[in-house]
Amino acid sequence: MEEYDIQSAEDIQDALKDLLGGTIKEMMEAEMDDHLGYEKSERSDSDDYRNGYKRKRVNSRYGSMEIEVPQDRKSTFEPQVVKKRQKDISDIDQKIISMYAKGMTTRQISETIEDIYGFETSEGFILDVTDKILSQIEDWQNRSLDEVYLILYIDAIHYSVRDNGVIRKLAAYVILGINAEAFVRRLISQFNRSMVLLVRILVQCWVGKSM
């Protein structure tokens, strides 16, 4: 999460919401490909085509957030991962975040996607959605990390995953590491605030005495 200036638990939630929103957008892009019959980068003679995005506010376990929903010219696209009038995604948000856990295989990711969409979806569609988000997940899993973190905050998301037809309970650990640079920045920030407070107290004392 190097691109996020994480200083608090709220910052972690904002980062997770950003990750969640980006993944949902990619899943909807795969749905739109299936709906139109061609991918975004392909040319087509169809009279229906992509028509930008519409922002939608939903509630998740990490708080209220906005997602971008792809639109088509004919307005016939019916998203499935987050349906048109659906306002709560707390039943799928942890499943989506769990796909970013280190050690999740491509098969487990596909099974999680199938669990999100339901058994009525085709195997080809599940593979298309998996392909759409797999590179994003792999980039996250293989991102570079510092050798040393001075402080670690650890939490876990517990979820169920199908593995060869068997439901297993797993935990995806969310770990926030504070490296030396961030730690020093935090100390300086705290020191500056403390100095400002001290100066205010001294000024108030001086003003009180002079009166």
C-alpha cells in the first residue's frame, strides 16, 4: 500500500475500499464484454456499445464507498456482481478482498468468483472474469516490500472457499507495516503538534500573568 499515506485504521479502510472498488469495476467490465459480445479493445458493427460509467454509492463492511458501473448506449446492461438497485455489498466484499491473499491459486480465485456469481453462470464466463482481474491480483501479491518494518498491525478476514468441491474456512490476513521512514515522519508530526501545544500554553500563561 505504498501509494497510500496510511496513518490510521480509517486509512486502511480507505485503501481496502479502493482495492474493492477497482476489482468490482474490472468484474463488471468482463460482464459488459459478455453482454456486448466483444471486448473493449475490439471493433464491432454492433449498434450497442460502451457509453462511459455511472457512479453508484454502496455500503460495505469497510464503510460507504463509490463504484463505477459501465454503461451501454441502449441501457440494456444488467450488472450481476452488484445489481442495479443493490445498495449493500457486505455479502461479497470480503470474498473479493480474500482473492488478494498470498497463496490463493488461480483455481481458488475462479471458485471464489463462481461462488460470488452463483452456479448458474457458465464456466467460460467465470474464466473471462478470472482473466480480467488475475493480473491485478498477481501485481498485488508480488508487489515489493521493505526488508524491515518497525511496527506491524495484523487483522484477519475469515471466509469460506471451495477447494475441489469441499468448503474450507480460511483467513486472509490484512497486515499494515510501518517502515522506518513512515515511523520517523509520524514522530516528527507528533513532535510538531506537541511543540505547537506547548507554545500555546506558554503564551496563555504569559498573557495571564501580564493581566
